[in-house]
Amino acid sequence: MANDIEVKELPSEALTTGEVLQVKHESLQDTLWLADNIEKLVDANKKIFTYILKSTHPGDFVAFGKGANEKIEIIGAGCERIGRDVGVSFANWTEKMETFQDDIGPGYRYIYEADAIFRSRIIRVMSLASSRTKFFGKDSGEYKDLSEVSREDVQIAAKRGIFKEGVKVLLGLRHLSRSELEKYGVKVSVSGGYNFQSKEEKSADITTVTDEIVDAKLSKETKDWTLFKIKTKSGLEVGTFSKTDYQTACDAWDKKLQATISYKVTPKGNKEITAISLTDKAVA
């Protein structure tokens, strides 16, 4: 991280968001070229979009709200992986920190801006994270004292938000529909880490936790099945026969992101994963 961050005093409420600041307009020559090649370009973009959806991991897409109000978004880790695979790059970074005072007390926010680049298209995106962000600034529904908030975590989250916003806008991954995603076999998680479950899973006693993965390994293998064991920082040990769930746990471990795990206790007393997904929350 750069050490020469601009510091400003602002008497305003902190936000946590990302947005597009600017799209650089192309020249007349580029516009005429687009008019002649629009059909080929649309077909190419469809192929890219199809590849992206088919290459995503379980937990990459999360649903917020229900029914007509449902919005489905891709999480930051998924955006970083997709951006790497298709060649999205970022340049001309700026960063600053703003301080503020509100009814809760003093606070701060980190703001990053950068040019997100894919092929000949360039957009300017912005990302913010603050000491009021629930992942960092709250505990059991209550705001923490400012001294208890990790400044480094807030700064890292703000910077990572640039990758998320740039990839989502450049590759058309904003506000996707469930039907479109499921057409490509994409599994959508529900906000908070819960996944859509079968009737059998819904009738079981499901427990959900969000924690750091500290170990993920193959426990036992036969010609018919493979059992994986996953352990969290709090000491929870859960098993799964799903290679996809095991890979998600490994991704969380490798990327130093917390994972949300839903599990049930089997009649034999074993804890078995029913759903697992990555979060945007970095491990402590």
C-alpha cells in the first residue's frame, strides 16, 4: 500500500459502495467501425459471457431480496478471478482517506479510483470502504469503538472493490437474472450464505457459520466416493463428499477469505456440509 495517502476532513456520513465515474467516448472513426461490425461484436461478447458463467465457482453469485425485488450480484473474489482470466487490467490508480464525524462518533473512509481496461474500452471506477462498514465496524449489531476497527482491513476492502466494480461493468455482470444464470448451470447463493436447498435439507436442522478455513484435505477415498474434511479457526470440523464444496473451501483458504458454511448433523453424529460459499470478508 502507498504511504502518501491524502487525508481530508469531511463532516459527512461514510459510505461503502463502488461506481462508474466516467466512460471515455470513442472517436467518430471507432463509431463507424462499430456500426459495420456490431453483429460480430455482439456474437463475440455472448461467447465471452457464456464462458464466464460456465467457469464460475459455487458461491460466486449471491441473491439479495426476493421475488420482483431480487438482485443477483457476483462477489469480489469471483470478479478478481474472471478479470484475470479474460485480461481486464487497471491503471492510473488514486487513493485517499477521508475522516468524518457523525452521531456515532469519529470515523474514516478509504476511497480508490482507477481506470478499468478491457480491449479498447476504458472506464473510470471508484470504490469506498469505511469504518462503518458492517464487516469491520459492527459486532453483534452494535458499532465498534473506532480503536477496535482494523484500518488495514478497511483499506484493503476499498482497494479490492475496484476490481469488483471494473469487472462487473466491463463484462456486463451487474444485476443478473436468476433464469439467465441457471440456464448456464450457475448455482446462486442467498445473501448471508444460505443456498437454495432440497426439501430434505430444509427439513433437517441446519446450522450456518461464517469463519476462517484453516485446513481442507482428503480424509478417505474408495472407488465409489471421496470424503473431504474441512476445519475452521473456531474448531468446527465438517465433512463433504462434494469435490465442488472442497474446492470452495480451498479457494477460501488460498485467498484468505472467510467462508460461510451450512451443515447438518447426521444420525451418526457427523457434521456434513449442505452449502458453502465465499464471502468478501478477509481473515483476521
